[in-house]
Amino acid sequence: MRILFVTSECYPLVKTGGLADVSAALPPALARAGADVRLLLPGYPAVLKGLSGLAPVGDPIPDLPGMAGAAPRMLLGLMPDGTPAYALDAPTLFGRPGNPYMGPDGRDWPDNAQRFAALAWAAAAFTAPAGLDPWWRPDVLHAHDWQAGLVPAYLRLRPDRFGSEQRPGTVLTIHNIAYQGQFPPWTMGDIHLPSSAYAMDGVEYYGGVGYLKAGCYYADRLTTVSPTYSQEIQTDEQGAGLEGLLSVRAGRLSGILNGVDYGVWDPARDPLLPAPYSAEDMGGKAVCKTALQEAFGLERAAARPLAAVVSRLTWHKGLDLVLEAAGAWVAGGGQLAVLGTGEPWMEQGFRQLAAWHPGSVGVRIGYDEGLSHRLQAGADLLLVPSRSEPCGLTQLYALKYGTLPLVRRTGGLADTVIDATPAAVNDGAATGFSFGAATVREISFCLRRALALYRRPDRWQAIARHAMTRDFGWEAPAREYLELYRAAQADAA
Ligand code: ADP
């Protein structure tokens, strides 16, 4: 099966968020499972520089939105890991360094509507009767986020341009519903859609053109990055305006968890740690803890439970709850080590907390890959009290490192951490701790439960070992996506 993976970012070439990691990891996993997958990326400078062996394929594209007169080419090359990738070589749209969506002034590029309509149009052109690449025609187009939201709309609304005997199936994945690609109504004049599509049963969204909405309306299948998140986005609280449409399409919507790259995140062979360890031999973890206590200026005490935070410091990550609950945690004997950057008030709050509790709370404001690994390894507990979390990665790393995640039950956190209730502990199923409401009372109670369990080292160790054996690699998700592609293809037939 041939899959065109349409994405606006891909690690290590361009990254602003989790989409880049998924775009880097899922295509190779699909290829290992037998699919023929190619990426389609905008031709940003970093993409044209980072792809090797770039050469033009097919004819220039004469009618790309936003490109009056010019006819850009499609190039084909290889990602550093060997995954084939097309790049849309349209310098007037994408030849801008830096952040892919914003100018140096921090504002969205004023022509984002045209830029990402062009990306989607180019994706659709692969399916035209003449075919953009005469040697390769996709069976399924997998579009990601609002930037590729128009892909399914073009296939459905422009059969005159893209119609062929067998329309490919379309899948849209929503990585974070907060970003929707909402543009003014006059965008319709630029994006080559019939004016009749400007309707509630179409691309119209709250008085403008919604790219994510368009994808949600026209794609054969919809996915999000965890089963719980796929339910949550059908509610008023977390649907961000799309809940109505998503509820109507619930039968076509599913959640598939993101995976972890265990080539990078495995305490047995992580070169960034002071000592390796595994579920069979946990000795190195104690060495990692002592080193971490030293690095954060904490008392070197093996018996004190050490909680870590590795996160963007924002309200939606729920870390204000940690600020408020920290006093009681420290009073109960706990320590806290925080690595993050984000909103200034929260950074200041954590600095203040460290000043109040010398030896018990240590804070590093900044982004530090190596330190994030050492925190995962050296801590006993990882706190992820997010108010919303489509999938979340840090809790998955923590499980692998035998560091028990303490999470709020939302999105992917709810799907990946099994709370240490007495029953789950007795069954040997528990892998961490979770709480329901985003309140200080609930997180504090949960922290107290963790503290109590920590005083039973045999039980704690058993849970940690069990957590380390959980498999959240990409193989299972890749199989689920393949199944979904087959379903999308059947829908389109
Ligand atoms: P989100 O994408 O919402 O920020 P995720 O849990 O999905 O949350 O992914 C966050 C990623 O960023 C993880 O890989 C985490 O280790 C990393 N990260 C976050 N903050 C930092 C930091 N200050 N230093 C190093 N890595 C960080």
C-alpha cells in the first residue's frame, strides 16, 4: 500500500512540536510493517538543505493556490534516515528561514492560508489522472493537522481536477485541537474551492474558512493521538468548537497512541546517564538519583522520594498545582527537581519555591535534552498534572525508566498510566498514580498516596519493574494505522 504522509514538519529538519516527532518515527515504522510511505513537506530552506539527492519529479504544477503565474516543481529526495520525501519547491511561499508558521516578529505569516492551501493542493495533485509523479500514485493520503486539512476537501470537491478511477482514501490526524487554521471568508477567493463549499456542510467555520474543520468534514477517517483524547474532543470542554462535527463523525474517529523511540529512550543504553540500568538490574538507578540530587543542589538522601518535572511551564500543563502542593510534599519528606521553560509567572513561581526550600527543591529554567534524560532516570516520580494532554510523551519515558508517573487522568495520560489503587497493586497491574480533578486537593491526596507507597520499597520496586516492561514502541501503532488506511481505502471505493 502506498501512503503519502502530508505534514508541515518533520524532525530533524523542522520541529515546533510533537507532530515533527510523529512524522519522523511513524513513516519508518509503517515501512517496517510493509507499507510504501513517502513524506510530503513544504520546501522550507531547512527541508531543501536536509534532504539528500533532491531531483525534480513530474511536470511543474501550473495552478497552485497563491502562486499566480509561477509553476513550482515537486522535488524528491531522502530524509537522513532514508525515508523518501517530496518537497514542494515554492520559494515565494516557503523560502523563509526560522519558524515555519511565524515571521521573526512572532506573528503568523499573513499568507499562511495560501501557503498551506498550496501544500494540500500539491498533495491532491498526486492523485490527478495525469499524476504528479508518473512513477508513484498513493492509495491513501494521510494529512496531519490544519496545515494539511484541505487535502480531503480538494479530493472531494474538485473531482474535475483530481478525479481518477479510484479516489485514494484520506485520513486526517489531529495532534492538538487547539490549533485549527482559521482564516477570513475572503480566503475562498484564493484556494480554488467551489463557492458552494462555503457552508456549514463544508469548509465554513464560525464565519470564516476552517482548515482543520474542512479536514474533519471531508476526510474518510479521523484520528487523534490517544483513545481518551478522541472522546474528549467531542465535548464542549475540550472540543474547541469542533465538538459538534466530531460527535456527528464519531463513527469515523479513533485514537491511536503515539509511540516512543526506544533507540533514544532506554536506560540500559542511554549514553546521557551516569550509569545504565534495566528492570533486571536496577543498581544504576540509585547512582543516577545521587547524581541528580547533586546536580540540583538537593540533599543526598536515598530515602527521600524525589519527584521530577520535565515540561513546558504553562497553565495547561497544570504545573500551578505542583507549585501549590509542593509545600506539603516537602514537609512529608519529598524532594522536587524541575526542568522547564515557559510562562514567566510560572518560571518565577518555581524559582521562588526553590528559594523557600533549599536542599529539597531544585529548579533549572531552560531547555536541556541531556538533563531531561538524567531527570527521567534519577527521579522516583514524574509529575504530569496536565489539564489537557492529547498523548504526552514524558510519562511514557518515565515508565521505561522505572520512574512512576503521577498524572492527571486526561487524554493520553489516562490511557497509559495505571493508578496504584490497592486492587491494581495486588494484581501487579499498577504503573503509576493518577488523579481526576485539576485541584490542589486531588493532586495533594495523590502525592500523599505516593509517599505512603514509597515507604514500602518492595512494592514500589515491583511497580517500577512492571512499568519498565510496558511496551509503547511504534510497532503496535503502525499496525493500527495500516488497518485504518485499509478502512479509508474501502470508504473511498
Ligand atoms: P508537549 O508536546 O505538549 O510539550 P509532550 O510530553 O508530548 O508535551 O512532549 C514534550 C517533549 O519535550 C518531551 O520529549 C520532553 O522531554 C521535552 N521537554 C519539555 N521541556 C523540556 C526541557 N525544558 N528540556 C528538555 N526537554 C524538554
